[in-house]
Amino acid sequence: MEKIRVVASTHLGHEATKDELDRLAALTAGVCYLKDTTETLFNEPAENTARRLGMIENGGHHSPFDHGSFTLEFVGIPKIVAMILNNEKMYTTSEKSARYKIMDLPEKEQEVYNKWLEIFQQKIVEKYGEDNPYLTKMRIKKLAQENARYMTSVFTPAVMEHTLTYRQFNVLYSMLKKDIEDLQKMSDPFSTKLCSSLQELTARMEELPYLNPKLFDAKGRKLSLIDRRITRPIIKQYGDVYQIAYEGTFAQLAQAQRHRTIDYSFRFLPETKCYIPPIIKDDKELVLSWTRDFESLKDVFPQGMMLEIIEKGTIDNMILKSKERKCTCAQLEIDNQTTASIKEIYQNLEEQHHPAAEDLQKYATDKARCTFGYKCTSPCGFKEGITGERVI
């Protein structure tokens, strides 16, 4: 290898024009047929570039349009819409976190959120004491926020920076428009609310200068997050490739889908159910109060609503997920579910005498990732977290 050089890069504050993105696509497409050097190609006559642009646009050779990208800021994007965008794989995102920031909510939600924020802080201190070196006042507050957010709507507005390619922007727009058409045929409250949110999103996308109908999806693809095949049973599979289904919340799914090598989708359960945070499970009065508050807010679709989550990936994908989520710093729900999923897959592989069982064996434990070879750069020293016995 003679060299690596930068031929294009992001410049903060620069808003790329459509012409710039088209030119980059046309020039990089020329590398496929390179006769001379890239220096010659990148300095070719403009008419050559324009001719090649027309060829790749009209010929369906659209991958060169992925070379150009931009970072969009979505202000006020509903959480569920952010999840829909984040499930389409080709993105990088930074989103305001309800785990770490106090939420600003409608009056009724705010009242319930504030109530449980205080209760969770009290319960954490009761359970682990005030002198626990890991559970500082700041960390207790963040863990309380993480649990109180289960009462916040999945339509709660958020702020998100979202980087995607020029082609993906157009594919995504066309998929959103198709989904809106499907949602308009539905009358349930969730679909109606989601339809309105997606219509607002596409209207905002139309205000940007990047739509190119020639780059719209032509393969009939649909948005992947919501599985609407409600009458089709989920057949679990265990092998080098696995498929499982389990109950989990919107909040957990929003964490899990960040593992982009794994496919996720969800269905609503036949009956509405809510997640009960483990730290209050043994207190009957608090559980009753929690479920009553959830019932009072169920029309806004709280993030603590239980769903059927469908997960598909490879054994290597699951091992990678375990090295990220089996940790005291991870959300407790996804930590516990990752452990349950690994154990389920491992047990079935063992019964089949499948060779992949050996690969998964050391991860099929309640203990945190730091106990099976992961080198932690900031050890927590939280005993209950390391042994898998924490309830917060």
C-alpha cells in the first residue's frame, strides 16, 4: 500500500449543496472504471462528470451517493420517531438522554415523573445505604431518572444529531412516505399519533435541498422497527444464526437497537402490560401505585409499556452485545435481558450438541462482563453489579 489520503471530509458549520454531493458521487463512481490516476479523474472536464452522474442516477447504480453525508439536527423529534430512524442501520446518532437529564414534560406526565424520581432516590439509599462508594449522589440521581423515565411517553420530544448519507436520506424519505400511506389506513391511537409525527418529519425533510426522486427506494423496502405481521408466529431459531422473541419495554428496545449488527423489531402485546422496576417489586404498595400511574398514562404510550421484541443475529453478534450490556453501567433491564437471552440460546445449542455452544458458554452467566475477560477501563467496584444481583 503506497498511501491513504483524505479526499473529502466533514467541516463543522458547512452545509453541503446538492451539487457538491452529486459531484462527489459521480467522481467516486469513476474510480470503478479508472484508466489513469484519481488526480486525473478528480480534475476531469465538468461535462464528463455530468454525463457519469446521469448514468448512475438513471441506471440504478446508487452506491456512490453514499460517499456524501451530512449531520442533521432534529429538535423536538418524538422518541419513537428517533427509534424508527435509528433502526435503519446506516446512521450515526447522538441523542439527548433521558437516563442522564431531567425531563421537561406535559403537566400530568411531569407530576408522575417527579413523584417517582423522588421515590427511586429514596429506595436506592434504603437498599444500598448512603456510604456506598459507587452510588454517589450524582449516580443515584441518574439511576432514579433512568427508572422514572418509564413513565414518560415514547412520543416525548427529544434533540438528536443524526448523520446519514445522501442516498440514505432519500431512501429513508421514500420509506417514510410509504409508511404514512399504510398508517393512514389504520385507526388505532398509536398509528394515528405516529402518522401525524411522520408527516411532520417528511415535511421538514422536504424543506432541505437534498431530495432526489431518482434516489428513492425502488425495491419495495419498508421501515423495519414495527412488525405488523401480527398473525404470523415467531419461530425461534438457535444456531450460528439465531432468532428469539421476548417481552421488553420501549426503553430497552431503544438501547438494544444501537447494536446495528443485530436486527430488531417489535409488536404490541395483546394486552397492555407495564414494566415493574426490580427495586420496588417487593413493595406491594409501591407496585400498586406504579401500576395505577402507568394506567393513568397509558394513552400516551409510556416507555415502560411492554412489547414483544423480535431479535435476529449471529452468535458473534450476541457475544459482542454481552460485552457492551452485561455491565453495571448498562440499563438494568437490558443487562438482565441480555443475560436471559444468552442463557436461552446457550441451553438450546447445548441440547443440539451444536459447536457454537462452546463459543457462548463463558458468557452464559449472571456476572458482569469484567468477570469473563473484558478489560474495564473504569472499574466500578459495585459488588452487586459485578455478581449480577443489583436491582437498580
